[in-house]
Amino acid sequence: MKAKGRQLRGFQFSFTIIIALLLGGSFVFSLVTAQQTPAALAGNWVVRTPNNDGTWRTTYLNLTQGGSHITGTIRVTQFFYRITESTGGPDGFTITASMMDGKSERKVQYEGKLVGNELHVSTRRRPSDNPTQMVAVRAPEGEGDLPARNPLPALHKVPHNGLARTPPMGWNSWNKFASRVNDATVRSIADAVATNGMKEAGYLYVNIDDTWEAGRDAQGNILTNKKFPNMKALADYVHSKGLKLGIYSSPGPNTCAGYEGSYGHEAQDARTYAAWGIDYLKYDWCGARTLYTDEEMPAIYQIMGDALLKTKRPIVYSLCQYGRLDVWKWGADAGGNLWRTTGDIRDAWDSMTRIGFSQNELAPWAKPGHWNDPDMLEIGNGAMNETEYKTHMSLWCILAAPLLAGNDLRHVSPEILAILTNREVIAVDQDKLGRQGKQVWKSGDQEIWSRPLSAGAQALAFFNRSAEPAKVTVKWADIGIEGKQHLRDLWLRQDINWPGPEYSVTVPGHGVVMLRASRWLCTISSILTLRK
């Protein structure tokens, strides 16, 4: 009996232990489960990625979980999305967010899961791209929120600043250097422009694009990041070379790359630019899209136009808003000297020609002091050949477009430099009459564009958009040339005998033949005098 009692008590003890273990396991499981409940996703999360210039690229995910549905917002660089679709929960979720960008909808998708106290997320810039992996941590509530929307001023016409009587010429950092631009690079580019013949050819502006900015000091003054330790000293250096310095900002809270914009500090920033000695401002819509609609652009750009004028410093004002809202119709009234008419150019034949040959209808809005801007030059960046780069240069000059080189001028081949500094072609761009050229003839992939010049002259560009050489034959009368003319080939730099009422020329594939036609014989020196 005693043995049986001991066995029973042993069984009861073992049973108790097993129950305790089971209950303890259930308790631990409950704790884990509690940590992974949907509510665990809720809150403000931030990804901070260093930019290697003392600043950070931030992505804010402000999440709310209601049952199995995730809502909230995502703010990254110049964009502010609202979550519209979701699946899953803390152990694995997918969220899709969207925003209106003008008349188009932008969408972004993130995948992620909760790992301890971190939110591991990934996204793709394009569906075919590999995912970008990121780790978010909790941020204080309200951090990363959009600022309140400021009221807009009543529209009025900003007085003309008297600048850019011919299309601005110079260099911009973005196409080649993007976020890698720094003080040393700008100084060395200025050195190159001052010594390689470009300054003498008319290139004067050395323009810093995005990523120079840091935050603001306690008084709200814009600060430079560690890539640009002293902007005033840099401006003084560029000026010492007989050149001018340009800078970049946005009317939004953030620039395109997510750096500090001028929103709410327009007058303050304009005064800072003037104090530094800045001569040119590129003002990029970017982050303003998170607060304002395209229809409000004229008032937004007017704010900075007024602010620049009040500084009393001559600062060229370049509007960059990708041709939206027919900017050519109101850009001058907002104080603009030039305005982007398209999206960003790429160093590719299809991009350059799509942009350049789409400008035909915009000619009436170009005039001295106010220019259509089909974006910067890609000449010398390597993805097109010399023939195509000559077409690029010729088309931009026919369009009376700003000529802002975008290549590394410290390491430029003689052939590319010759394209950029062809004085006779540049003279077309800088002609004081200030009229933009238009298409006057087209047959298949071949077209002729004509631009009226001072003293009754005309520039003619015979373009071949086909990859194969093509012979173009045209009657002068059909393209507006009347009577015998003096003809000069601007790329060959030689005169052409008058051929009679008809002209034939073979144009290389993707190439151009560019002529100047004038009613009397002009020497090269008199042609160049037209630019002075």
C-alpha cells in the first residue's frame, strides 16, 4: 500500500510539473503573441540613411492598424503618400500608397515585418529593380509631419529683372555629378571653364544643383552641409575667374533629393543667396507638390520672384517645373528668366530628340529676358556619339535654349570641346533678336528648322533623325528663303556657293547640316559681332 501511495504521489507530482510547464509555455506564447499583435505596428517609424555629407535621407512611415487593415502615410524625400491598400500584419505585410502629382497618380509599395523593436522594410524604385532593404526605428509622434500649408499671395506681375537678354550659358553639376558635387569640384570646373576657351565662347555660369543644403540654424538661416564649408568663399573664387555662381532650391519643404527646401523661408533664403554672392537660382518644384497643386504654381513661383528682386542683386531666376501648367504662358509674370518645358533629359538619343523636337509650338513665348528651357546639355557624357552631340547642340541653338553644359569639363576631349565652343553655332543661340526657331519642312525622318536672326539673316538646320545617311533636297522658296543668299556651313566653317533655287545635301545618320543664310556677304568677324 505504501508503495502504491508513493507511486500515486509521484504521478501527481509529475502531472503537476507537466501542467505547470504547459501553462508556463502558454504564458510565454501569449507574451510573444501580444508583442506581435496588430497594434505593435502602430506608430511613427523612421529610416535614417546617411548621405555622407553630414545630412540624412529620411523615410517616415506613420502607421495605424485597424484589425487586418493598415492605414497611414509615407513621407520620403519630395513625396508624401497615403496608404490605400494593405495585406498582412506584424509578421509580414505589404502596403501600397499613392499620391497625386499634378494630374498623374504616383504609387509606391513597401513590404516589411516587425523584428523585435525594429521595422524591417523594403521597396523597389521600379518593379524590375532589386528591393532596397531598410530598417526603421520608432520616432516621436509628429516628427516628419508635413508643415502647415501657407496661404498664397494674390497674383501680380513681377517686374523684369533686366537679366538674360540672351539665353544663359554655363555649366550645371547634376547630369555628371548628381549628389557627388562638392566645393573642390566646383572650383576645378571654374578653373577649366576659365582656361579651356569656354569662358571666351560665352559660358559664364557655374551652377551647383541639389544636395548642397543642410538644415537651418536657430534663426532659420539656411546652412550648407560639409561638402560646401563656405559658400561665400566659393562664390568669391568663382567670381575671381570672371565667372558667376549659381545655386539650387525648391519652393517645397524638401528638394528633389530630400534636402532642405525654401518653403516658408523664401525671402530669408533670397537674402542669404545675395549675401553669398549668388548670381543664378534654379528653383525646382519637387517638394512643393506635397502641399500645393499645379494650378497654384504661378503664385508659388511669384513669391521667390519677388524675394529675389527685393535683394537688389542681379540673380537669374530659372523655374524648374517640367513644363506643367503651360509655364511658358505665365513664367515671365512670375519673374522667371527661363522655365523648363519638359521632364529631365537623359544622355540618350531618344531622350534628347523627344525633348528637342517637341518644342515647335513654344516659339511665340521666347524673347530677350525670357526663354524656353528644354533642359541641360548632355554633350560629352558618353552615351551618344559626336554626330549626335552636334545635333544636340544645333537643335538647342535653333531653339534659343539656355546652353548649360553637364559634363566633366576637367576631362573633356578636343572633339567635345570643339562642339561646345563652336562660335558660329553659339552665335545663333545668342542672337540678339531673341526669336526661337521652328520647323519649316518635314519628310519622313528628315526635317528642316529655321530661326530668324538679326540683320535679316536666318539659321537653317537640316536634321536627319534616321540612323542612316539621307539626301535632303528642298526648294529655297518652300522654306522661306527668297532671292540669292550668302550661305555658310557652321559646322564645316566654310562658305557655300549659291546653288540656285534648289539645294541638296546628304545628312549623316542622326546628324545635322547647319547653315546661316544672309542677304549680303558677312565675314566671320561680323557674325560674331552680333553676339556682343
